[in-house]
Amino acid sequence: MTHFDKALTDGSNALYAPLIAKVNAWAYWRPTEKWRKLGYTGKALRLPGKIGDTHDLDRAAECRRLTVAMLDSLGMGTGAQPGTWGWLIERYQGDSYSPYAAVKGSTRANYAWMLTRWKEAIGHLDFADMTYVSIKEIEAAMQAKGRSISYIRRMFVMLRTIASYGRKLGVKEVREVREIMADIRFKMPAKRAVTASREQAMAVIAEADARGMVGFATGVLIQWVTMLRGVDVFGQWLPALGEGGIIVDGQRWQDGLTWDMFDADLMGFRKVVSKTASSLPGPIYFSLADCPDVRARLALLASGGRIGPVIRSSSGLPYTTQGRGRAWRRISDRLKLPREVLMMDLRAGGITEAMTMGASTQMLRDAAGHLNETTTNGYMRGRERHVAEVIALRSKAE
């Protein structure tokens, strides 16, 4: 790809706009003299919209598309030949009309990771090379490498998504592959049965306090009390796509708690739950009226100023996803908690505890910010306790 960044084809930077030139309020895709000397005769083209509007992603995608077309016309293609899975993967990531462009940044990053692996594995294959037998052979190879059931299923769901995109493009051979995959059932991973108990959560909070990690301890407590996901409390760092905010090394912090969400007296906060933002766009109010410990901790953190993120690490910046995970692991190992208990299990622990105390499924659905009760049921644990209760009830009939 000569001097172009790998983002030209792999989707790793949605704002990468090769050969863009800005003139006053307009942006153009303009091949440089170097490409003219190599024989490119195409014209410079004005890109949609105006500089400063909300269409940076569209302009960047168009720049990548035009650049790839230019390279192809010069016999200097990106390495993925039309008619191969590599070509389809590249187009899926670079097409501004692809579903890939519409998903959230965190989802896009996860997709990019899987797409890179699919491109390495099958990018050189023609569409017609993907048969039922080859699909099952790939599955068997993953199993032989010790890949988990969850990993295998996620990867093939991604391949189905790519094939569905190819079908939308009208590629006959890809449509046939999608039809084959529709009839293949990949094994479902077992539902997670682990949950964090109140005792475990409080022990982690106490240990974090002892280490001077007041922000981390407060974040864990808020997670336990509100049953929010970690990302909705601590936030996450995703590629900056032209938005403002806290940006470090091209990554923008988002989705976590900020001080402007809280009441002046810290009696509660309003927040849009990140995972269901598209289906439940309105903010949910989380009352802290009965949580004096949370309010006291928030008041302590607020003494440093009520601007920006609520939960910060010792660096003064919000935690990364990996950073808060490592912090949990260090503390839980120090406490000798079971290693299978992860920070993500705080949510299931809170939901399960509320269920055992008599909360209805409808109440839990709303408290957890779920769209339907089926999702809520997936977080509930305690099957053994239910079995014991049923046996005890039936024994009374003897």
C-alpha cells in the first residue's frame, strides 16, 4: 500500500482520510503530484458537506474508497483481490453504508479484532472456496487449538455478518455461503453461573480504601448499589472520532459517570445506560437517598472539584477497561477471593441479591436498565437455592 496507513483497508481508524485537502470551508480528495507522475489521470473531487459539520466519518470513508480505487487503477492494489474474502472484509470496514460504520465505537473495536483474524485466515480465498466442508474444517481447527465455545461462536457470528453484507451487495457466491451458514448450528456457550456476593464486594471496597484507592472503591460501591455495568460507572476509552472531551493518544473517554449527572445534594443522578442507549434513549434516575455511604464518598471526591469524570485513577485520568480489571484482580488475589469472580459479576450479584429479597422480575428489569425480562433472567443466579426451596416446599406434602 506504498506510504498509506494500514487504516486504509483494515478499519482501525475511521477518521483516516488519505489525500484529503482543505480549501476554505470545503474538503477535497486530491491526488498529489507523485500519483500523477505514476500515471493516475483521475480528477480531484469535492467531498460531501463542509468542514466543521458532523460528516467527518463520511468524508474519511470516501477518501479511503477513492484512494483504494486509484491504487487499483495503477495496478498497486491493497493486496485483497476482488472476489476474495479479504476484499469483502475490507469493503465491509471501509464502506460508509456498511453496518460496520453504524455500530458503537466499542463494538467496532471488537469487530475489527475479529475481522483481522478472519482476513488472516481466509482473506486469500475466493468466495466459492467457502463450502460447508471448509466451514466445518475451520471450526475443527479452532477446537484443536483449544479455542473456547464462546470464541468459536463469536467468530462465526462475525463471519455470518460479513456474508450478510456480501449478500446485500448482490454477490451470488456469498449469498450461497450465507444460506449454508444459516443451516449450521454452532454450540452455545454455557451461561455464566458466577456471581459476586455482598461480602466479596465489601471486602474489595475495604481493601481498596486501605490502599488509598478511594475512587476505585467508590466506583465498585456504586456498581454494587445501582447494578450498573462497569462501563457506565468507570467509562471507557475509544477511538476519538472528531468529538470533543477528554482525549489522550487518539482515545476519547466516554460513557462513565460525570459530575453534571448528579443532583446538587448528591441524592441521586440521571444517566443514559450505554448499552441500551438506542432502544431506551432517555436517562434513568438512580436515587441514592438510602445510600449514605455512597453520598459520603461522593462528597469526598467532590471536594476536588465537580467537573468531568467522577471516578479517576491515581493518575488523575479515568481508568481504562484493562486498568480497572487489573486493579480488581490485584485486590481480589490479595483477599484470596475465587479467581473466577470477576468485576463484571458485581452486576449479577446485585440483581441476584435483590431477587432473593423479593424484587419482582419487572422491578429488576427496570433497575438494571434492560429492555426485556429475558435479558434480566440471564443475570440471575442461585439455581441451587431454588432447587432446595422447591424440595422443601414439596416435602411438606408428605
